[in-house]
Amino acid sequence: MTLSTTQSLMQSALLALVLLATVLSIGCVNRTSRVEALLKHPEFRTAAQYAPEFTTAVLKAVVDAEHGR
């Protein structure tokens, strides 16, 4: 893995964390709206492309948080 690839992965992971924090901080919004907001974010595709397992974990965390798991 090259340095630029590693940097891109790190940036995508950081972005996914920021997106998760943003989505989870939205009060009074149902689970579907939170997941939809995350999926519609302009940087979501990039995060999913460069960090697919992490992005999946973020989506799962949003759903789990809504269900109190």
C-alpha cells in the first residue's frame, strides 16, 4: 500500500467518524432519517469506497444506537 493510499484511507475513516458523530448528534430524528442523512452525505461514497468495512460498521452503529443495543 502506498503512502497516498494510506493517507486516503485515513482521511476516509476520519470522515466516516465525523459523519457518524454528526448523525448521532441529531436529536429527535428517527433511525431511517439518520441513516438516510448519512447515505446522502456528499462524501459518503468516497468513505464507502476507501473504507467499506468501516463504513458498514458506522451504519450498523447508527442502527444499533437507535435500538439501544
